[in-house]
Amino acid sequence: MNLQMLEYFLTAAKEKSITKAADSLFVSQPALSKQVSKLEETLGFPLFIRTSKGISLTHKGQKLYDDVEPTLRKLQSELYSHMHDREIRMGSDPFLASYFFPDYIEQANPFNIKLTYVKDDSLELLPLLESGGIDAAVIQDVSRHKGLQSTFLFHDTFFAAVSSNHDLAQQHTVSISDCLLYTQLLPPTSTPLYKRIHLLAEEQGYTVPPVIELPYHALIGFAAQGYGVTYLPSIMVKKIQYKGVEFLPIENNPIQREMHLYALDSSTLKILKTGFDT
């Protein structure tokens, strides 16, 4: 028996649903069910009555809940109080590092967040997490990875960015086909954005237009100078005004991404997620 088993039991009892409890704990349903079953085997009696409508505590299960819940919550509170000075090494992509994390880090939270790695492709952060090189990261478009804890964070869409003197600048919205008629200002070939634009060009039946590869931080500057069309996420567009640049919604939102918060353990993930939600 361990504290994780008891935490799983208490959460399942509170939620009255394995599905809801698994979501709350950022684990899979089979993993949660397995831990609850192990606890029942260890104790020698069933904890839940399982029906098609959900779960409810047995008489002995309710007594265990009443005895254990206050003690475990007090223990967790004491443990968290010792984590205020803990430094969390966080990994990010360039857009999040500039336009998302500063707001989060500024808020009161139990950790001393340090952005120690910034990678053009957030997938490169997964090996760093696995090796313990960082403690947490925000990863694009990958919801699960074996051995790590994760949860959905937010959804993001991209805008087209062009010079105020560009042919497209006077339009209220643009199509991806409109954009593909012009030189593309894109990050390196290994990045998700570069790959997405090439895939869209193929789907539209276009020959990929000329591409100027640039670091992320240089995209908007080159767009302002009229070198071509680039694409920037809404988390950036909503926070800046850049002289000489027009941000244009793209019809049907063909460039999107889902961001997922990762951590090495569920307790760290849960506290970090609470901070992101505030």
C-alpha cells in the first residue's frame, strides 16, 4: 500500500466516477482501476459498488474514506508547504517562452519556475523530461507519452502576418490558398509550423512557393519588411501591436495546435495546472 493508492481511492470516491477521477488525476482509467483493485486486495474487502451509472462506496469503504481523508489531506498540505522554495525547470517553445510563460511566472504559485530549455520543436523536450533534465514542459499536439504525466492545457490558432503594404493587407480575412501565392516566411524545416504549411500546400494542389527559413524571433520583422507571409499564434497576436504588420484571420483555421502540460509526477502536474488555470 502507498499514498498514491489512497489518493486514487479518495478521488474516485469524491468523483463517484472512475472516468472523472482519472481526468482529475491525469492518469488513464485502466491505471486508476488497477490501483483501486490493488488497494481492495490489500485490505481484503471491496471499497466500491460498481454499476452502469457509476460507483458508490461500500459501508467499509465509507468508513475508510472518513478515517483516511482528513489525515491524507493534512499530510499533502504539509508536503506542499515545503515546496515553495523548490525550483521547477521548465521547457517551452519560443512563442510560449515569450508570450505565455511571463504572465504565468508572474502569478503567485508554489514553485520557482525557471525556463531552462527553449526548443523550436517542443517534441525535443520529451527526452529531456524522461532523463530528468527538466521537470515539466508544454508540448504541442502530443497528449500522452509513456512514463510521463500530462494534461490538456489550451488550444491555439494561427493568424497570417503580412506587411501593411502587402497585397493581402486590406482583406479582413484570408484563405490559406491566398497566402500560398506568396513567399513563405517559416521557421526551420524540422518545426511543426514548417511541416504544416508544406502539408497544406500539397492538400491544396500547390507547388510549394519560395520559402525563407528564419528563427522564430525574426519572422515578424521580415514580414514587416514585405519579404512574404508568415504565420503567428493567437497567444502572440493578442498581446502585441507591431508597426507595419497586419494580422489576418485565416478562413477555417487550417493552422491550429493543442498544447499539453507535462511533468514527471502527478502531484507536480496538478499544482502546475492549477497555476495555469488561475
